[in-house]
Amino acid sequence: NQITTDMATLTREVEKFAKDKKLEIETLKIRETYRKEFMGNVSHELKTPLFTVQGYILTLLDGAMKDKAVRKKYLQRASKGVERLIYIVKDLDMITKLETGDLHLHMENFNIVELIQNSFDLLEMKAAKKDITLTFDIDYQTPIWVYADKERIQQVITNLVVNSIKYGKKSGTTEISIENLIKNKVIIRVTDNGEGIEKANIPRLFERFYRVDKSGSRKEGGSGLGLSIVKHIIEAHNEKIYVESVFGVGSEFSFTLEKSKDIPQIKAGGKVE
Ligand code: ADP
């Protein structure tokens, strides 16, 4: 009887060991597929600007260098290509840090109204090129204090506003608004009246390297990583991000943040909340 019991225990242990090993192998296989896919995407993203830069350099070496005007034009284009490469590499670096958990948040209390105002100032020129108006539906004099990583939230806002410009219609508008939510939270919305996104594409928007219109957005010079970075940053804060879009009408990206507990919030008109 003792032998039967021992055998049963042994069999169970062997089975458990095999199951654990199988799981481990499955995990390794998934990681390997993920790594291969990532590397494939990275080289694909880098290839286009690299070939562009090489093309201009080769044309210059081939004789185009002699003409001063042509030389300047080609060097400017090559420089734009390098700029794009730097932009992609920075995004790649960021996504790697976010996905491996190497990016630590520096949480602090700051005025989100001021941060949005600063982001708008930096992006005004970009918007003006498409005659897009940036509007901020808020009383500038009333600070709204939030507790988050300021630099990362600035990046979130920049990425969302840049997208609204890139995929916005000429002479359109981008509007940011802030609304109080229950449980000491605010929701920040970035709304545009641009090209919008078809329903079927919405669930995949936050995936790495995903683009709705492959050729269109490449022309716009993105890395396909912007929204994925945004989602990681918001989730690292334990907050939520939402998207609503109607094809041909416009899109709204919104995310929540926690209000500061330590600083009294002033309501419009100077009353303390
Ligand atoms: P990209 O570098 O291509 O802009 P993102 O990750 O920022 O990459 O966005 C992924 C895709 O989502 C874009 O290629 C575009 O097709 C779509 N998209 C993002 N923001 C908007 C927007 N405001 N309006 C319409 N489409 C958008």
C-alpha cells in the first residue's frame, strides 16, 4: 500500500515538473517570436530613412555637389532624414525602457494647465503650417494641480497633439479640455476634427508600429510608436486612456490623472475647493 502511495506522489510530481517545463518553454517561445517581430519592425522602420539619406549623399558625390543650390537642397533633405532616424531611435529607446520596466516615474505635484500651455507654445509653429488652430478650453489663471511624472505627461500631451496635427485636416482645430472626475481624478481630452479612424482599426491603435494608413503616416514622418508610448506611460501611472473616433469626422484621445492631495485646489473665481 505504501508503495502505491509513493508511486502516486511521484507520478504527480513528475507531471507537475513536466507541466512547469512546458509552460517555461511556451513562454520562451512567445518571447522569441516577440523579439524576432520587434527586430523585424525596427530594421524595417530604419531602412526607409537610411536609404533616403544614402540616396542624397550618393547623388551629391555623383556630381550634384557642383551646383550650390542643389547642394544645399540635398544636404537639407539628407539632414531631415537623419533627424527622422534620431526621432525613431529615441522612440525605440523609450519603448524598450517602458516595456522592460526600466523607466522609473518621477512623481511630483505640478500645474497641468501650465504644462498644456507650454506644450501648445512649442507646437504652435507646427500647427500653423497646416493652418490648424490649437485651443485650450480652460481658465489659464486657475491652476489645476496633479500628481504625476511631469516630463512623461508632457510627452503624452505632445504625442497626442502632434498626431492631431498630423492627421488633422488643413485649417482644422485641436482642442484640449480638462474635466474633474469623481475620486480625485481629472480627465484630459485632446479632440480634433481631422480624418478620424475607421472602427475596425481602433482596437489596434496602441500596438507597437501599428499604422492605419501605412504610406500616409510614413509621409507624415512618425515611427508608429507614439501611441504605444502614450499608453505605456499612462498605464505606468495606473491611469486609463480612451479613444473615440468617427471616420471622416474626427478623434478624441483622453486620459485620466490623479489630482494632488497636498495642494488645495483653487476653483475659478479664487475659491478654495
Ligand atoms: P505614427 O507615428 O504613425 O503617428 P502613432 O502610434 O502615434 O504612430 O499612431 C498610430 C496610428 O494611429 C497612426 O499611424 C494613425 O493612422 C492613427 N492615428 C493616431 N492619432 C490619430 C488622430 N488624431 N487622427 C487620426 N488617426 C490617428
